[in-house]
Amino acid sequence: MVEVARCAWSLAFPGLARQGNHLMRRDLDHLPAGKQRELERVLQLVFDEFNDVTACASASRKKAGRILKVILYGSYARGGWVDEPHTAKGYKSDFDLLIIVNHKDLTDRVKYWLQLDDRLMREYGISGTLKTPVNFIVHALGEVNDGLAHGRYFFMDVARDGIALYEADDTDLHTPKPKTPEQALAMAKEYFEEWFPAAAGRLDTARYTTGQGRLKEAVFDLHQAGEFLYHCVLLTVIFYTPHVHNLGFLRTQAERVDRRLTYVWPNDSHKQRAMFEKLKEAYVKARYSKHYRITAEELSWLGEQIEELGRVVHIVCTERIAALENQCNLNGPAISGI
């Protein structure tokens, strides 16, 4: 397979890839050899599963779907990752990947990427082929370039710190255009004032439906409150949130923005972890499955955690807005990251 061969080539012979008016890194020498081998395996899985799905597509555009770039970002790109599964906290950093495709249709996670999700989880959690968990997001090239053109911190940080593991050609990403402090402040306030009250409203609705004994509706409303809070903090702080309803995925993204969010959900027992999974499943099952069950006691516990999530999100967002206000008052240079 040509794509995988190119991936292996770029890993074996690191160099520099063009990106706008500056150079994107390819050098993985800062990673241990074992981690580099894992990334080779991850890339192979990305292309294997994508090719399987698109080969079965009926539309010619879908059959012509291509992966244009695979970029490693986050702690494994910047350095400073954590790999301490046997410590008290048992924390392991993920490999964070941005997969860039040639058409927006191909970003549909359900249609095109569930097989890869499942394969990565099996190789990490069951077979042990992968020792590092993998988190990936998918965007069309136009979406990434639009994010760079509008100064969205997430895409600018990926452009600045990311490492190109694979590139189909020399297609450039747009040169980032950072927002002025005033523009950044206005956008952060707009996102916060939209999403935080919306989350509070869904929490109020959950309380009402709980009082009515409509427990499955209530847990769906709690899910929505949690989803809105994660969207709120991501948009307010980095001007980016993935277009998904998966609460676990949103939680992972948000906890990378501010580690204080990590401590919202107790993780000391199987029961506590199972409760979060029940909330995560509520988006679909609480509405459509006759087998889904939730008790008033479980709802009470989940409601307390959503309230705590709201408290922490409020702190993180207001601190970010205050920092932007201070930047405006200082009349400093445009902000390019967090």
C-alpha cells in the first residue's frame, strides 16, 4: 500500500514538510523507539480501516476519498507526555492525531471512522499491541485552513507544534492569522455567554423532569448539560470543539485544556466509572432503548457531578476571559496560543 509505505518512509527518515510560509516538523527523535514503532502501527491502522470503508462507498466522490495529512499534536509532539500507568493516579497521555481528508463528507465519524475507533481500542485494551491510547479527530482541509485563517487557537497550536507523520503531497496549510486581543476577548465572551446559560438551562430541565418522575428524560437532559459545558470550555478557551455528542470524547478534549477538569469525575471505583458510562450512553439509549434504566439515586449522583463540572467550567472560562481582558488593557501583541 503506497500510503503506508510513505508513512513508514517519513518516520524512518525524518525531515521537514512545507506548511504555509513555515516548516512543519517531521522529526520524532525526541520519542523513544517503542513509541515510534507504535506510531507506525497506528498509521497502518488508520489507512487500513479508511481504505476498507471507502472501498465500499457507492458515490464516486467517496470512493475518491483521500487522507491528505496525519499530524501528531499534543504532549507527544511538544514533549512532556506522561506514561505512568502503575502510579497512584495511573495516568497515560494519549497519542493525539489530526487526520486531514480531502472532503468534508469524509469527516462523518459514524460512517467512516467507527471501525478505526474500535480497532484502536481493541489493540490498546485487549490485544495489547498498542501500549498507548490513541485519540484522533478528523477535519477536511478547508476546515483546518478556515480555522487557521480565523485564528482559532487549537489549529494554530497544531500548526506550530504538530509533527507531520504523513503527507500525500505538498498541499500547504494556510498561514495562521492570530486574532487581536480585542477580537479574542469578544469571541471568548460570546461563546461563554451562549453556552454556559444553555448548559444551566438543561440542568434545570433535568431537575424538573426528575421531579416529574421522567427519569430517562432527566438523564438525557443531564447528558446535554454536560455536553454543553464541555463545548463551552473548549470554545471559550481554544475557540474549537469537535462536532460530536460523545461525552467521553469531549471530556478527554476538555481535560487537556485544563487539568482541573480531570478531578470532576471520581474514578476510584468501578461503580463510579460505570456511572459516567451510563451518562455517556444516555444520548442515544435513554431516548431509544427500552432496556435503558436509571434510578433516582443514580440521577442524584450524576446531577451533583454535573453541578461540579459547571462550577469548574465557570472558573476556567472566567479566568480565561480575565486574562484576555488584561491583555487588552496592556494593549499587547496578538495572542497566538494558550
